[in-house]
Amino acid sequence: MSNPQFRVFQNGRELHLGEYFTDTVTRRGQGIRFANMTRLGALMGEGCTLVLDELDFSDPTLEAACRAL
């Protein structure tokens, strides 16, 4: 899941990706961006809105994330 498929809003504004995504680089030098679940959990505790767009297909990763939430 990545932007714009996955977005977070708080207090009427869309949060910057850096506030809830983490970037890492694999040993092969490939950059990967993923949701920082610790930070996302804290944002949810503070009261945020998660927006998931374009979910017209079955995605195993999305299913696991929804079950975790």
C-alpha cells in the first residue's frame, strides 16, 4: 500500500507521507516505502481518518492490514 492508495487525515488536513510511512533500502539498493504501524497506531489513538482508495481487487497485504487494524 502506498500513496495515493493509502492516506491519513487529521484535524481536517492530509498528513505528509513522512508522518506515517518509513523508507528503507534493501541490500540490493532498492528503496521500499511501507506504513510505520507504530506511528500509524499512535495517530489512530489521537484520532485520525484512514482513507483507502482503488480497492477494486483482492490484495493479501491489504487484507492482513485490515485485519490488524
